[in-house]
Amino acid sequence: MKMKRILITGGAGFLGSHLCDRLLAEGHDVLCLDNLYTGSKDNIRHLIGHPNFEFIRHDITQPIFLEVDEIYNLACPASPVHYQYNPIKTIKTSVMGAINTLGLAKRVKAKILQASTSEVYGDPEIHPQPEEYWGRVNPIGIRSCYDEGKRAAECLMMDYHRQNGVRIKIVRIFNTYGPRMAINDGRVVSNFIVQAIKGEDITVYGNGSQTRSFCYYEDLIEGIIGMMATTDGIIGPVNLGNPSEFTILELAENVIRLTGSSSRIVFNPLPQDDPTQRRPDISKAKELLHWAPGIPLADGLAKTIQYFKGALNSL
Ligand code: NAD
Ligand code: UDP
């Protein structure tokens, strides 16, 4: 197999750092670019000094000139708490980050994969969501900086492909969880696990009847790598996620059971525009990538709980 030079933007984040591990293990040269906004050096500390690994502290809203064969564009805060903290920066990261990485891909003829999201479907009326569905996104709400930023990034990917022949891949990632999510990430799986381990109240927003479909990171990383490896004719978008759907209340009950916690469930107000249901139709990923997730929620949660116990202990 040919050794490639691979750029991962957002490489010090939760998913990006696992992708760094995976691609280094395959023998590639990995350039990990990150401004450490939500990512952390802790996620990549074990890679510093590896002969095929370089960390570049850089903000992807600024152009960058590198020689690479492939680009995984993951830079963007993914937790609602973090992407809503500085919404203007969030949409700049998605839009200017896409322009800068696509410009780089065009210049050096690299293949580029965009980490898009199930959020492009907004609060969907079609269930489960196939890639053909155009979505129901509020363009002016508090989630718009993320949703519309990601939609614009998909648009830019398609336009660079049609206008300049850039080799692109778009994956739409559904809720993914696992070790290396930040303790203060704010997304539901890490929140519930941290609360349960600490014996604090489990904060269910709304009545907990809204649904999500949770994918363990190992499955997701396989899907992303599989998509990058497809022939140039396959550009996506392709949904990647685990179709097993749970209510948020069921998730809370699972976390309490698996941690053996004495935490109580409390109900807090539902944030604006919180999607009521979400489940991927993964027919395309099955057909094109021969990919389907294999790790059930209880198994993935158990591994993630182990990780957070260690992370909280070492604070
Ligand atoms: P994360 O917050 O852990 O990772 C994002 C990384 O991007 C962080 O390391 C952060 O510091 C970096 N970053 C943010 N803004 C940047 C900028 N301007 N310049 C350079 N680096 C920047 O989140 P994650 O869950 O690992 O998500 C990775 C990607 O996958 C994101 O693009 C996200 O939108 C997408 N995604 C994730 C999920 C999921 O459930 N985990 C679902 C859908 C899409
Ligand atoms: N949620 C919750 N309690 C929390 C964090 C999130 O009930 O402490 C809910 C949130 O309202 C949403 C779901 O869990 O309905 C998933 O939220 P998350 O922030 O993980 O990601 P989203 O899929 O909304 O982008």
C-alpha cells in the first residue's frame, strides 16, 4: 500500500484524534491541524514524537499551504453548547474552513472528505432520514450557525467538484460518542455519564421523548475511512450512523443502570429547535461502502463509562 500524506483538520478533537491513530496505524504520514478550540493536546499527546505525526496549531478560517494527498475536514465545534458559544466563529469555521481546504485540495489535487452532519436534516418530517431528503432547517435559529454552516460547506464541496473537478467525499455523521469526548463537551452521552459517575442529577431536556441514534466511534471511523477509499465516482453524501434509535429518557436509564449510579433524573427546559427525532437510513453506506455499525449502545456505553471514570480520576 502506498504511504500517503494526510491532513486531518480538527485532528485534536474527539473523532479527529481517533482518525489520526487509525491512519498512523495504517502507515500513513499524518498532519493534524487544530486550533484547540474544543480539542485538546491530551487527545494526541501519545502521538507527539511519532515519526509520521505532526501537529500544526492553526485556525482553518485562515488559508494554509501544505503538500498532501488526502484531506479529512473535521474542524468545527460539534456540541451545541460549544457551537452556540461563538456562533459567528462557528459558521466562519464551516464556510471559510471549507473554502480553504477545498482551495488546498484544488491546488495540490488532493482528495477531500467533508465531515457533514445529520443536522442538515434539521427537525425532520421524514423518518428515518435518507440522503435524498433536503431537510427542515430553521435558517435563523440558535442552531443555524452550525446547521447552515454545514449545509454551505456541502454546497461548496459540490461546487468545487462541478466547477473545478475536485475529488470530493461527503459523509453525514449522526450522533457519535466514545472515549476522548471532553468532560465539559455538553453533548448528551458525555453529560449523562459524567453526571452519573459523580452522583449528580441527570439533566434530561424536555420530557425526554425526543430520539437520537447513537453510534460508537470505532464504527464511525471505519465508515469514514471506507468512504475515503471509494472510487472517484462516489462522492456522497452518505449517511453514517447507527440506526438503533432511543429516546433521551431511555439513554438516561441505560446510563444509570450501567454505572450503578444513585443519580436522579431531572427535567430541564428543552432548548429551541431541538430535533424531535433522528435516525439514519444507512442503505447507501451498506450498498456503496459495505459498511454497517456493529457495536450496540450498551457495549459502547460501557467502554465510554470506563474511559470517563479514568478521566475524572486523573483530574
Ligand atoms: P470536537 O469538538 O471534539 O472536534 C472538533 C475539532 O475541531 C476540535 O479539536 C476543535 O478544536 C477543532 N476546531 C474547531 N474550530 C476550528 C478552527 N477554526 N480551526 C481549526 N480547528 C478547529 O467534535 P467531534 O465530535 O470530534 O466532531 C468532529 C467533526 O465531525 C465536526 O466537524 C463535527 O461537526 C462532525 N460531526 C460530529 C458528530 C458527532 O456526533 N461526534 C456528528 C456530526 C458531525
Ligand atoms: N440533552 C439532554 N440533556 C443534556 C444534553 C442534551 O437531554 O444534558 C438532549 C438534547 O436536548 C437533545 C439530545 O439530548 O435532544 C441530544 O443532544 P446533543 O447535544 O448530544 O446533540 P444534538 O443531537 O442535539 O446535536
